[in-house]
Amino acid sequence: MKKTSVFGLLFLLLISGCVNESGDKVKLNQQIQEQAQLIDQLKQQNKELAKKAAEWQTMNEKKVLSAALAIVEALKAKDMDRLAMYVHPDKGVRFSPYGHVDIANDVVFAKDELPSLMKSNRIYRFGTFDGSGEPIMMTFSDYFQKFVYDVDFANPHMIGNNIVIGKGNTLENIHEVYPDGVFVEFHFTGFDEQYDGMDWKSLRLVFEQDGGSWRLVGIVHDQWTT
């Protein structure tokens, strides 16, 4: 009886072990299935988020481009009142004569200053001339003629969306100065064949968000520099 009881106990333990092992496999399979379902759900959520992000980006690109087209038309008409409507209410708009934005020397105007600038006789220092290093001492009207709308940027050869098209020897730093901004570039590839494109010109309109709107914070003129 004693031997029979011992063997019977061992048999029960073996069966119990098999049952436990089988139960563990079932639980493991259930966990694997649950994890797989969770992964599928996360993948679907990522797809939906990516779709929404793409839609958001497209919508914002359209808003920025629409504002840029309206602004370049305002510049063409020298309509400073209309331009002021798009300017950032707190940051104003910085005017840069060349592709390297100089935050220490480039002039910034508040939006309420813009309407009267064209008629003003005040001389401002708008940075320095490339090459000579001489100060750019001009009225706003003169600066506008030389470093804002010196060619018909409303009818450019190319329009770039947050991409620098015109590149010369000047160290372009628009992304560093405006890390939260986006810009639209109006670009002419050149005007005289003998210069082989070295007489290109660009105008970049830089925007940053203010609430739910994109506001103008920078007008960057650029051209080939030596």
C-alpha cells in the first residue's frame, strides 16, 4: 500500500505538471494575441495621426502660400497699410538686405509703423553693403526700391515652399534665425544670359504662428554676392 501510494502521488504530480504547463501555454498564447491586437491598434492610430498631420500640414501650407501671394501683391503696389495687416502684432517684421539675417543690425518695424514709412524722410541704417562693408544708410522708400521690390517678385520664375532656392557666397541662416518659422521664396533664376545665372534674385517672406494665424515676421532680400 505504501509503494502504491508513493507511485500514485508521483503520477498525480506528473499529471498536475502537464496540466500547469498546458495552462501556461494557453495564457501565453492569449497574451501574445492581446499584444498583437494592441500593436494593430497602435499601427492604426499612427496611420490616422499621420493622415491628420499631413492634412494639417497641407492646410497650413495653403494658408502660408495664400498670405505670401497677397503680401507680394501688396509690396508690388507699395500698399503698406495692406502689408501691415499681415505683420506679427508683437514681433513686427525684420527687413534683411541679404540672405544672412543679421539680428543685431537688421531693422525691425512694428506693424503700426509701416503705413507712414514710404513718405518718411528719416534715414535708417539697414545693415551693411556686401563687399564694401559700408553702412546702408537710406530712407525706407529708397531701401524698398533696392532691397525689397527691385524686380517684379509677384511674377517670379520660381516659388519655393520653405526651401532656399537662391544660393550664393553669403552664409544663409534663415532656418537658424527663425526656427519656428516657415517661408515662401519668390525667385528669379537670372536676367542676362551672359551672367549665367549669377544675377539671380530672391525675396523670402517669413511667417510665424500667432494663435491660429500665420503672421509675417521677416522680409529677406537675397542675390548673388561676392
